[in-house]
Amino acid sequence: MTTSTESHVRFDPYDVELIADPYPMFARLREEAPLYYNAEYDFFAVSRYADVNKALVDHATFSSARGAILELIKANLEIPSGMLIFEDPPIHDVHRKLLSRMFTPRRIAALEPMIRDYCAQLLDPLVGSGHFDFVADLGALMPMKVISSLLGIPEDDQVYIRDRGNAQLRTEAGKPMAAAEHGLSVGEQFEAYIDWRADHPSDDIMTELLNVEFVDETGTTRRLTRDEILVYLNVVAGAGNETTTRLIGWAGKVLAEHPDQRRDLVAHPELIPQAIEELLRYEPPAPHVSRYVTRDVELYGRTVPEGSVLMMLIGAACRDERQFGTDAGEFNIHRTVRPHLTFSVGTHFCLGSALARLEG
């Protein structure tokens, strides 16, 4: 079995040209270097579906507690309590259970009329204009309106909250993310809202977070602290805005590149759910995540040492022919749906997956 040291394939996560179309490189990684090592940035990567799936499930060996992004893990930042995407069980289970009450399938399904109404509000004024920007006029606005409604963010402040969250995640082309240098935001931008909502309760997540009682990791029944509420709001707002905007953007691009399949969807709207699954597989909004390695691991005849960073290439795994067949590199809304890894798997399976599918 070839390893990264025997192959000439190169994966640089900061190479703008390479990342613009990573799939030829991902295919080579799967075949030539299923365990890849980048000496310049000191990380390992796995790209085959089975390996990525196994690593995502094994939170004891591949930990999220130092972050899920290469730069954050390397920076060894202090992770605020409540940032469940950067936590392991048992504390992760406590925080996830708390939020999962607010993202039940029934509650999400009830949002469909509101989502349709937001789409109409955004698109109707553009009818007859001759053109519109699919992302700026829809993809970046509709998810913002939906998650802001769930959180209880006033309409006048929604763009600010969205842009503030995006700024935490955005990177300058070819450079690491700034949060690794400046630290993680703890949600201080939400302070005024929770103060106001405490005196003016409503049917939103912010009100629920202010009033919910839960059993914490020590067995104590209590309410969330102010700092924990801020972190929760920051996590939900960021996840609800950024990744769904990417999904909608990819929908526009990919369907424009496949006009026959777009026409199929118009003629047969019952295909939309499986088309969304295919889109999620074909262009995952988050194409890779990273983990801190807690013990020595043997993979493909090589040791991944304790203390390393392992990057799971979800984008590569979701086009693995071993899982999706010989046409895995093609977009096909008629494909028989098989499990993909776009929403992760196991402990960190995306809480907002049902909402993302509905918005898509």
C-alpha cells in the first residue's frame, strides 16, 4: 500500500488554486496516499470513506476537545464551555442534549411555511429585473432570517450578527484563519439581546436557554450561566448561517452546470429531497474537519503519533468509488441514496441537519 512518502501527490489546504477544484487531488490521495502527511504544516490526512467514517466515530482516539480546525488545534486555545462542536463526551453529551431539545424534527418541520415565506419576500421583488445574485440575494439572506428568527435576533441587527459570525470563520486567501491568532469569540455580541430577552420572554431559543434547567456533568441540576448562553448562541448562529449559505450556493452552481437535471427537478419536484442528498454528497459545505490524536495509531503501515493532527477529508470520502460506485465523481440526482458524511457521524452528527435539508 502506497503512503504519502512514496507518492508525489500534494495536498496543501492553503493553496488557493488547488482548493478551487480539489477533487482530482482527492482522487489521487485515495489511491496513492490514503494516509497522507504534510510536513510543511505537520498534519496527517485520511481520504477514503471507510477511514474517515471510522475516525469520526472514534472520539476517544480522535478528539475534538482542542478544536476541529487545523489552526485551532495547533494554537492550543482554551475552548469555552458550551462550544459543543469542540468538545468530547461526557461534557459534549450534556451540552448536545440541551440543544437537541430545541431542534426536534417536529419543531423543524413546522418551520417550512416560514422558510417559504422568507424565500418569497426575497425573490418576489426581483421578478422582472432580468437578473439576480443567487448567493447575495437569496443564499446569504434566507438562512440568516431563519436562524435569527429561531434565536430571537431583531431584524435590524441580523446582518451584523451574520457578518460578525462569518468574520470568525473567514480566512484570507492562502492564509490560516485569524481565530487561531486572536482566540475564539465567546458570543459577546449577544449580551444586549439576552438582557432584553430576560425581561421580554418569547417563543425562541434565547428564551429557552435563559430558562432551561438541566443536569450538568457533575450531576448538579442548574440553569446555564450567562457565559454559557453566549457561547451557545454564538455556535448556533454561526452554524446556521455559514454552512447553509454554502449549501445554497453550491445548489445554484451545480444545477447550472447540469441543466438537464435542473429541468428534471422542475418537472418532478418529488425528486428534490434526494437531489439535496446528492448535492450534500457531491459538494459538502464543510469539506474537511480535523482532530487531535490522543494515542499512537497504526494506519497503512505507518504510525500516527499521539499529539498529531489528523484531518478527515469529507469531500474526498464523499466521492469514494468504494462507497458510491464507479460514477462517484458525477452529480446524479437519480442516484440511489447511500449514507454520506457531510453532516459527520456519531457524536458530532450535525444537530441542524434537518433544518439544512429543509432550507436547501
